[in-house]
Amino acid sequence: MEQHEDEVEIVEPEEGVGGEKGKGKGKARGRVTVNTKTRFCWQQEDVNALILVLQEVVVSGLKVDAGSFKSGTYKLVKSKLGKHMTAERVALISWENIRNKIRALKDKYMACSEMCNRSGFGWNEQQMCVEVDSEDVAETWVKENPVHKYKIGECFPEYYAL
């Protein structure tokens, strides 16, 4: 099949035991192919491994006072991910993927935290998400924060780990 420059071929994970996606042993798991280039797609176990490694890095003192990481830390994180992930998965990750995922998690955390500190919002322990008392409160928050990275009611199990 011929692909044009702007076409994207998405490779879906194989069906695993019990019909769950992402549990099979297929090579396509977690990859998106764009014009024969492979991009890394984060899966939940990858995010969990990243958070564990980031906690180790912070404890070792590689975080500066401004809340960001020191130069070279992303490459160190990639090498430490090898303890928690397969070599094939680690080979797909670039330090830019790690930096961008950390940014996305931070943005999502900041949005959740801001909502939980406002009247009309609360944290649901069972569903691990932010709940809102009324649609008016939600609409007001969305208008004030048009570029937020968290959708109200979206499960965010990493909240406490961050």
C-alpha cells in the first residue's frame, strides 16, 4: 500500500487472553508507524516504570531547585528504565519522549491539584479522578483554563505518586 507524506498508519496491539488489548505478545504493541519511522507510545506499565525511576532520580539529588531536572538526567532515566522494561521497549524511547511524558504528567498533575484546591471539586478515591459538584463549576473552570491537560472524571492513578 502506498502512503502519502501526511498519512499515518496506526499499528494496533494484538488481542490477548480474555480479549484485552495490549496483553498479547505481538511486535506491534505500543508502536505507531509514520512513514516507516517508529514512534514510542506510552503504555501504563511504561508510565509506572518511569515514575519509579523518577522517584529514584529525585532521591539521588538530580533535580534542581526550580523543579526541573539537571542536564543529562533524561538520558540517565532512559538507561535506568532498562531495569523495569524490556530492551526492545527501551530502544524505542528517546530522551525527548521521556521529557515530553514528564511534561504531560506534570501538566495533568497541576490541573488536578488546582481543581482539588477549588470549591466545587473533589478527589474520588475509588475511581482515582476529580469530581465536580455541578456543570456550572466545570464550565467556569474550563473557560478559565482552556489549555488544561486533564479532563474532569478521567482516571489518573499516578496522582499520588507524583
